[in-house]
Amino acid sequence: MVVKAKDGKVDAVKASVEQVLQDKIGSAFYPEEQEVAENAKVEVNGNLVSLFIVNSEVSADAEAKYAELIK
């Protein structure tokens, strides 16, 4: 998930995205799903707040592609 926050709202958006992540961890049904959610990351790049919930097999590729796209 990638959210573009308005100026001055990045912290509020980050808090909301972190809450989404906590809800995802809490609602995970399968152990694998919970593990992936627990290893998820919230990143801030300027006004972009991103949530990466991907398994370890594709996380490096996903992060590299994301970094390329936000340039």
C-alpha cells in the first residue's frame, strides 16, 4: 500500500498505516500469514507512506522496484 500524504500530515498517515498493520497482524488466521505481517515494514519517503506486506522470497525485489518507481 502506498499513500501520498498532504503536507504536514505524514505523521498522521504513518500512524494510520501502522494501525492497519497491527490490525492485519491481529487478524492473521494462518501462522505463515502472521509471520509475513510481523515482518512487514512501514516506510516514509517524502510525502509517501508505504506498507510492504510481502513474503521473504519477493521482499528484496519488491523493495527494489518500489525504490525505482519513486525516483
